[in-house]
Amino acid sequence: AQKITQTQPGMFVQEKEAVTLDCTYDTSDPSYGLFWYKQPSSGEMIFLIYQGSYDQQNATEGRYSLNFQKARKSANLVISASQLGDSAMYFCAMREGGDGGFKTIFGAGTRLFVKA
Amino acid sequence: DTEVTQTPKHLVMGMTNKKSLKCEQHMGHRAMYWYKQKAKKPPELMFVYSYEKLSINESVPSRFSPECPNSSLLNLHLHALQPEDSALYLCASSPASRSQETQYFGPGTRLLVL
């Protein structure tokens, strides 16, 4: 069963507008971490933002915020004021505690295109 | 400093060659990882080292041989690869294995097997 689901293969956004990238997850472990990574065409995976399962508030990092809805098991990434340099592949990922702690499970990714 | 370095950036090798990929981090992280990523796909975990010991091998073929000489270095030795092994190979590190700790990735090595 897929543990991380990203339903948007591709998204377009106008420069300077906000965009939401969807991510849902599935786990029975009460302790887990959720991550978003950006991967430009150069290939490097760039860490953007982290949300812990016990965190009460949504994580924010500059223009990135994570809309964490625990009951719905969703962890959507919101990028505000999109820039041309935001065009990239975005991966949602999860790390579970316990025996699964070493493994990061990635979603299929969403390709974001920012239009000038 | 959250930098993970990888060498080489690009590698072309024949199916009979032996080559090595190198990864280095100086963040004091005790967990290091190798991932394989095919085009338009998410990374797939290959190996995990924790405190310089191999803790996870995701049923990777023996033509890939990892090595962790010390806490800062991670190698991936390649021998008798197949064309389908052509991919981006990513190294990552994290402080340890706890779920709330992010992994930091290197820029990757693009491997082409002819």
C-alpha cells in the first residue's frame, strides 16, 4: 500500500502567486516526521520544511509553509509569492519512528512550473 | 554547514569496469544513506549505515558494494554493472535515525553504464 500520495503530477502557477502542493500519508505509527524536498533539474534534493507528528503548530520556513491536518493525514506544502526559481520537482516524504526510523518514504513527486 | 559532497558528478562506465562513488559529510552525522533515482521517479533507498555499520540493505544486487571507512565517508563500489543501473545516485546523511531528523542530500552522481 502506498504510504505517501501526491496526486498532482504537474502544476502550473503564475509568478508571484501562491500554490499548494498536495500530500497525503498513511501510517499507524504515532511518531513520524513529514518532509518536503525540492529537486531542481540539477538533481540535488534540497530540504525545505519539516513537520513532526506531535507538533501542534504548522511549520513555516520563509515562503514555505506546511498545512498539517493530522486527522485527514495530509501535509500540503504552500509556497507563497512563487518565483521562477521555484520551478522544480517537489517530493513529500515521511520517516516513521521505531523500526522504520532509518527509512524515508517518498511520494511520486509533483512537477511545478512557474510562469512569468 | 549542511553540506554533503559527492564525487564524481558524472560517470560513464562500461559493463566490465570497476568504479567507486564517494560521499563525504562533516556535520557529525552518524547515519548515511545511498539512494538510486531513475528519471522522473522518487529516490529508492539502497543502503543505510548507522554508526559506520551497515544496518539496511534493500536487496541490492551484489554488483553494488557499499563501504563506510569512517563516520564522515561513504563509498559505493561498482562492478559489472548493467545498462539499467544508469541513474542518479544520491548520498544523504542525518544525525541519527530518529524520525524527526531530516536527511541532507548531496548533489548526486549521474551514472551512465554503456
